[in-house]
Amino acid sequence: MPKRLCVGLAAMGSAGLLTAIALTTIEGVKYRVREEQGLDPILAPSWVATATYAGLWVFALAVAGLAAVGIVGLVRRTYRDDEN
């Protein structure tokens, strides 16, 4: 169970972080292209900002979940070692 949970949390965190990185990079390139063309750079659409924040929150929750699983695993191992 913990291995599946760790893999799931790692995949979830990776997806969230990749989403945030991809959207930030794409919007940054669009901003730079408009700037080079002499046009007024426009702000990213609200859905991009929302999706970026959501991706970062998913990443942060996955990291917190992985930390919790690791701490519980260490406590269980220590408790098990003390019994023997």
C-alpha cells in the first residue's frame, strides 16, 4: 500500500508541477514575442493563472503527502524495531 501511495503522490505532484511549468513557459514566450513585435504585452488569461495556481497547489499537496507517508513509515519502523 505505501509504495502505491508514494507512486501515486509522486505522479500527482509531477503532473501539477509540469502543468505550472508548461503554462508559465508558454505565456512567457507569448509575452516576449508580443514585446519584440512592438505590441503591448497582454496579461495571461485568467484560466491560465488559475490552472498554474492549481498545479502548484497539487504539487505542494503531493509533497506534503509524501512527507507524511515518509514520517509515518519511519515511526512505524522505529516502533517495530523497539518491539523486537
